[in-house]
Amino acid sequence: MQRCPMLLVLAVSFFSTLTAGAQFKDAGPNGPKLGQPSTQRWRAGMVITSGTGPCIGLKGYTAVPTDWPEQEVRLVDEDISPTAKISEWQLERSVKVMVVNVSMLAPRAEARAIQTFEIVRRAMEPPENTEIYVLPDTRKLPRDMRIYLAPSPKIESTHPKIRTLARQLGTDTSGAWQTVEEIYDWVRDNVEYKNGPLKGALAALQDGTGDCEELTSLFIAICRAKGIPARTVWVPGHCYPEFYLLDDQGEGYWFPCQAAGGRAFGGIPELRPILQKGDNFRPPYPTAKRQRYLAEHLTGRGGQPRVKFIREAATQ
């Protein structure tokens, strides 16, 4: 498994069992084909502990898994303290956030808010006929898709070096699928996998090395510079990109690929649960910076609260 530095805390092992009959949102007739399902359980939430004084107005945020065409999520258990009230926040249609409110926490007390989910995940296979796809007209994309054409933290898609490279790639290909595949192969052929701290797409282009975050970011940056929507998919300990094309009927589909690791284009044999999709979030809590991965957060007053955020595989 390739490791991403910012997600090392999520690098856990999963016990998976094959099941049948799971219901998934329609992936569409010309989208990636869904493989056999794998079922696992996942815990997410937080445990807040107060110090020697009371805590007032505590509010915690953490992302929790949600449904995608290749993933079905079902809440199966909750461990919620009486002092904790939970709600959900759907952020930019790509991340579901658990919001935990604790109006007051007595000295040396604990508030728990942990949910257990059953996650049914399917691998994805490329479509059989790749000749039917076309590049989207960026002027006609819905508003919520435009973020996948814009720069993100560490995805410098408007930098002159990345835009120059984007113009050079895909010029002699016969179709949209082949254009994106040329970008994919160029990144894998020209950036050597090397684990290290996050540095982003531009740095990976300049020095020719990077881990899964750099290879993913560079692929996405080149796609966006060429007018092809692309985004990051985050799973425990790893990330990979998706790109967006239209079929000959004008329907749009997201296709995954493995930027770091074994070659997989248009489909992916990934069974770890999807934690988030996207890489340019404005958090629901006060901050001036957009985030490439929505981080956990706790606010409140007094009592020197300590928080343990939970994101881990659950025992069966």
C-alpha cells in the first residue's frame, strides 16, 4: 500500500467479507462498471474531555463516510453521551460532516459522540467502449462542477509550467479518453514515487519525485489546465484521482485511476472506504484558509478541553 504523509494516522488494516445484494446509487450505463462488494465496519466521531474547569460552548467537527456510486454507507450503532448533541452538515456536496455540540462539560468530565457505519464498497472497472466519451464544454458545466477546474491547495493548475505541459499533452490523440490516458501515463513515467512530506503538484513537476499525493495532484492539475474536471479521492492511508468525461448522449461520469501504485486507468481495484472526495474545502468552522482535506476541529471556551478524534476500523 502506498502511504501518504498527511494520512498516516488513517493507515489501518481492514477486515473485509464479501457480501451480495447491496444496493448502490445508479452509476449510469456508461460509467465505470461495479465489481463484487466488500463489507466492513468503520467508527467515526470524537471523545472530548474537560480539564480542571468547566468547558462551555464546545463544538466539534469531523468528516464521516457517505454514499457514492461505488459505496453504500449505513449507520448501525451510536455511542452518544447525554451532554452531546449531533447533527450533520453536507459540505459542497462532497463531504458529510458530523457536528457535535456540548453546551457545558463539567470539570474532568467526558462527552462521547461516536458512530459506527457498515460500509459496502465495490471496486470499479473501466467501461468496455471508451470511444464514446468527449471532453466537457467548460462553459456549460454546472456551477458546482467548476471547483474541479480551479486551483486547489497544492494543485497549482494555473501555473505557467503546468499550463504549458497541458498544452503539449494529448495533441495527437484520437479522443477524450486517450487524451486523459496520455496525461496519466506522462505523470507515472516522469514522476518517481518517493515518500516524503507534502509538497504539491508544481514541486513534483519540477523535481520529478513525489508520493501518492504529489502524483495525484499533478495529474489533477494537468487535467484542470486542459479543461478536464478532476478531483482527489481520499481513502485510509492513500489517495487517488478521478476525472470527468461526457458520453455521446451528454451524460457525465467520474472515472478513477491509480496515480501511485499498480497501473489502473478508468477503474480501480480499491476496496478501502472512501472518506472524502474533493481537494478544495471551505471548512464549516472559522478559518481563513481553504483545505485540500477537511480536517477535524474543536472550538469552545474554558476548561482546557482535550479531544480524541476517532476514525478507525471497527471490530466485527
